[in-house]
Amino acid sequence: MLLYEILLFLAGFALMWYASGLVVRGVERFSKDTNIPAFVSSFLILGVLTSLTEISVGLNSLLEGKPSIFVGNLIGGSFVIIMLIIPLLAIWSNGITLRHKLEKKRLLFFLVLIASPSFVILDGLVSAYDGWLLLVLYVLFLNLFQSDEHLLDKFNRDSASGSLWKDLGKIMLGALLIFASGKILVDKTIVLSEVLHVSPMLVSLLLLSIGTNIPELTIALRSIRLRHKEIAFGDYIGSASTNVLLFAVLTLINGSFTLEVAGFTPLFFIIIAGYVLFFLFARMKNRISPAEGLILILVFLA
């Protein structure tokens, strides 16, 4: 019984891997045809579309009446990006330079933003007020990024070229398959939590969050092969911040709910310590070195 459920869980991951590949390839072609700079397009386009996996899991968790699944998945997802995927990119590509991408003010705001969902669930209650607070923080961050990078101006100035229907078709097909795989993963998360006698939030935080970041892992491998690290890094910043937006929107859709957070408390301190360590490493030399990436991964494994 348990083996069968695990195999279905892995099948959901496999379907999500294939579907996310369709989305990534479609967005890459779309960005190229519209002549939008790599970091800008990855932040605004890839950052949102690679979050289709989280959107799918979030909507399916609401349909199943298990909002704790989207809570664990979104909090864990941001932690996976910062403490596993970016460090892996740093190791594989001999470091990531952050200068001109995230100066001190934006980096600090970004880390506060992605840590904020961990703080709002500590009391075991997620309310509409928490949703509005997270939404305001996201809007402030987006405005800060827009004012420095002039993202919207670039969209208004650049015009699309070439045929985009094929690319949009891939994106739409990938999105539908991602939603289907998200349904499978949510169902199996509920089953595994019951079999293992742990809360669905912890299963989604520790396991599901890795699977829903398959698109980000795909982009890391492709960007390393093509030597376009700015595409991957822009996507990671956009994707992690989008997790906060999704947390806020899903909370407002669902309404207030309670959580079982007893097992989350020790993880909370590891999450916050990891973000602080990332900030210190990033600000020392405006880069994450391979050695620092390895240290961050060890914290993630903790």
C-alpha cells in the first residue's frame, strides 16, 4: 500500500518534470522573440510561470479542504530555492555574482519578504489580515524592483516579433499538465501524511516543496549548459517572491484557518538562520562562492 502510494507520488513528479519542460522552452522562445533582457524576462515571466506548479498545488489543496498543504509547500519552496537551488548553481558555475542584481536594500527586503510567511503561521492561525499584510509586502517589493530596474518600461518599449502561437501553445499545454500533476501530488501528500502520522504541512514543506521546484531545477541545468546564469537567478528571485504573493492570494480566497505547527517550530529557526547566512555571504563579496554554496546546502540538509 505504502509503496503504491509512493510510486504514484513519484509519477506525479515525473509528469510535472515533463510539463515544466514545455513551459520553460516556451517561455525561453517567447523572451527571445520579444527581445526582452534576460534578467528582466526571467524575473517577470519565468518567475511567475515556473510557479504554476505551486499554483496548481495551492488550488488543489483548497479544493481538497487542506490549506496546510499550500502553506508548507510555499514556505518550503522559497527555502529550497535559496538554500538548495541557488547554492547548486553557485557550485556548478563557479559562483554567482549578485552585483547589479540585488544590492543590499533589495536583498534585505527580498529575504524579509520570503521569510514573512514563516512568521505569520507561528501562532497556528492564518487570517485574512495576514493575507493582506503579505500582499502589501509583495507590492512594496515589486515597486522597489520596478523603480530600480524600470521593468515595466522595458515591456512597453519592446515589441514582439515572430510567431508566438506555438510557444504560447506549449505554455498552455504545460500549464494544464502541471495542474493535473498537482492534483496527483496533493492527493498523495494527504495519503502519505496519514500513513506516516505527520501533518500534511510537514510533508509538503519537506518533500512536496522540492518536487514543485522542478521547473527551477530545469532552468538551473539549462542555464549552466548555455552559460546564462542571469536567466536562472532572475527566475529564482521572481519565483520565491511569487510564493509570497500566492500565499496571500490563497489565504484570502480560503479565509482564516488554523494549522498544526508543533513540528514546524524547530524548522522555523533553521529557515531564519539559513536566510541570515545567505544575506551575510551575499554581502561580503557581492557573490555566492562554491564553498559558501556548499555550506548553505548543508544548512538545508539540516
